[in-house]
Amino acid sequence: MGKVNLSRVILGGLLAGVIINFSEFILNEKVMKAQWEEAMKALGKSMPQGGSTMMVWIVWGFVVGIAAVWLYAAIRPRYGAGAATAARAGVVVWFFTCLLTAIAMQNMGLFPISVLMLVWVFVESIVATVAGAWLYKESVA
């Protein structure tokens, strides 16, 4: 069993992050913008604006992408290399970054659960992780 190739994790993670950031932009700025604004209005708040807010979300997308490819690299020895293993890692990423968060936000009465968002991010997480895993190669011993 080889060591995780950290430089390839980062490279693949950056590709996954680009996909995540692009997808999240479309989802949140085009598809669900009105719903988010309405949900924030119901809380007596407005949507945060500005470069620093956007920068946090962009960095978040890249961190999630890197974490997704790291998870793929970590489970690869058990499940084998390839898209099926990357898809498994993508599902786990979705579970922890999207599904649990949505349940918590619903439970606290902050935001309703959006099936569209859950499905969108499910597909996004799998596609981004598979793409990032495509660039991952084990270190040569």
C-alpha cells in the first residue's frame, strides 16, 4: 500500500474545486438566488454581499475539492482505483457537507430543505470528485 501523493491530491483537488465553485455559482446565483433571498428575508436578514464573502465561498469550494480527492486517495487501497471509488468518496463528501448541514438548518428553523439543492450538490460532489480523482496517481515507491 503506497503513501498518499499529496501533490496529486492538491492538483486533483484544485480541479474538483473549480467544478464545485462553478456549479455553486450557477446554483446559488442563478437557480436558487430568489429562494435564498426569501429565506434570509424571513430571518430578518439580507444576503451578504461583497468580495470577502465571495472569497470565503471560493476558498471553501477548493478546500472541499481537495478534501474529496484526499478521501478518494485514502479509500482507494480498499475499493480500488477508478470512478466507482471516486463516486463513493463524492457521496461521502455530499453527506457531510450538504445533507447534514441541510438537516441541521431545517431542525433549527433557519432554512427549509431544498430537494433541488440536495440533488444538485449530490451530482456536483460526485462529478467533481471523479474529475479530481482522474488526476490522482499514487506515489512511486
